[in-house]
Amino acid sequence: MTRKTSARDALVARRGPFQEALLAWYRACRRPLPWRESPSPYGTVVSEFMLQQTRVATVLPYFERWMAALPDFAALAAAPGATVLRLWEGLGYYSRARSLHRLAKAVAPPGELPRTAGGWAELPGVGPYTAAAVASIAFGEPRACVDGNVVRILARLTRDPARHRDGASASRAFAPLAQELVNARAPGDHNQAMMELGATVCVRRRPSCPVCPVRGFCAAAGAGDPEAYPSLEPKRTERLSVVRVWCERGGAVLLHRNGSGARRLADLHELPTACQAGLDPARACAGPLIARKARGITRFRVLESIHSARPPPGRPGPGLVWVRIGDLGSIAMSGPHRRWTTQILLARKG
Ligand code: SF4
């Protein structure tokens, strides 16, 4: 019998006490988040979409603003796409906002809400994690959620010796164990407890094992090496350089609007790259440097330089629009470009 099999089997054999310890801790210590305090299927769906790849602290003000403006599926279904994007602006991963909008149109009255993870998984933008979260939290289906937090907890509880290619393959590997451990009497709270434990106690670096409610079930804590789990192959990062231009004319700034069919950032405005503006990147680079920005996008490390440039002659090319500086607040921009544009304009005033 391997070490993994024995630790896993021991955990499954004690799943009742494990569930009780986890649930008691969650009910006593959970953070009072708005989607938990006044739960509704709509609030659960919105929060689960917003929480994908995004921290709770970041989501909170967006969730409150969204629920005030679009309080139910019908209101969201009836809202213009520009309103939806504007409310989402700054949260990133904008395909989530468009999927949520399409989902609302699919389920708004007189449609019926699915009650199972299988039913939710058929709706736009709903992956296995979100489907399980909504079905368990809003409808009590005993279906386990598996994300990075859950993988980390299970890998440590079982002291999992496997080396996983990436987070997705680790999630697949742990899905059966997560399902065996789910509490059929309170699946929504069980899943939220696992999420809460991963976010607040069993964190990536320096987990708080001494105060962990499931320490007595944890092989890695017993061995003193929790940070070694899960074991993932290192990510390969690639570096990219992008030259962007700041072109201004008569109180307006030149922006690039991504097409509605774009895979990323559809309908959002950004400062144009030199190529999008019809300028030679090497020549644009020779212009005054206004700002230099570095950010990570998936596996890419992107270094962006923004140069002041003379506007290209003639009518703007495809996707380019002149936007009056006073109107920038009313258009949808990607979060970083909103920040950069604001910083550039503020620096100029200073
Ligand atoms: S005891 Fe430590 S490593 Fe184990 S689940 Fe709890 S916080 Fe994570």
C-alpha cells in the first residue's frame, strides 16, 4: 500500500468527524460576506462568476455595486451590454461578464433555473466548479467544488506524492476524493467551508496549522511539511514587449476598441499599440516615454511602454476611435488602461 493510498483511505474512513469539524468551524468563524448573509440563487451565481480568479476583497465592492444596479436575472437580462461591461470594469477576465449576461438572458423569466450541476454546466460560461458551487449552495445538491484552494487542502491532508502538470490536472486528480468527502447533509456549507479554509487558514505560504480545524486529519501537518504540497510542475513564463502610443488631438485621445467578437476584451477600449495606430513600433519607441508598465497575463510577463506620438494622418484605422478626454469616464475600458490613462492625465496636471 502506498503512502498516498493509506493517507487517503484514512481520511475517507474518518470522513464523518472530518465533515463535522470543518462545518462547526465554518459556522462559527466564517467571514460575513454579502452573498452568504442574504443568499439567493442570483447572488450565488454573480458571486461565483466574480470570484473566479479573483480575491474576495477585490470582489466585495463590485458585488455590492452590481447587486444595487442589477438585482436579479431579469434586470441583468434587460441591461445593455455597455452597462454590464461598465459595472464589471476593473475586475478583469471580461468574458465572465459577457457569459453572465448571456446566462441571465437564458434563465430570466419565464425560463426556469436549473437545480443540478449538470443543468448549470449547460449555461454560458459555467464550468464544473461554478456549476457545483451554484447547485450545492443554492439547491443543496451534494456535489463537490474543486479549485486551487481545495486541491491545496486535499494534497496536504493526504500528503499527496504526485507531481501534477498544472492546476487543472491536479483538480481532475482530486475530484473523486473531494466528492467522497462532501457532506451530503450540508453540501453548500461544506463547499464554502473548504473555500474559506483554503482562503484563510490553509494558505499557500505558512498555513496556520496550529489553529486549523482539520489538523487532526492532516498528514502533511503531522509530518511538518505542508508547504511541499501540492507539487506542481513549474510554469513556463514568456516575456513580451508591447509598444503603445498616446496620441492626442483637440482634447481627444486615440483609443482602440476591441471588436464584439474578440476572444479577449471584446468591446473594451485600450490605448492602441503602435501597430494598431498605424505607426512603426521602432519609430514610436523613439518618441517621448510617458510610462512603462509590467504585468502578468496568463503565462506571459508583459512589459508595456507608452510613448507620446503624433496622430496618424487621415481617418482613424479599423477599431480606432477618438474619445474626448471628458468622456473617458463613460466608456468601458480594460482595468489597467483605465488606471494608466488616469495616471497619465493626473501626472500632466501635476
Ligand atoms: S493542518 Fe495545516 S496543512 Fe493541514 S489542512 Fe490544516 S492548515 Fe492545511
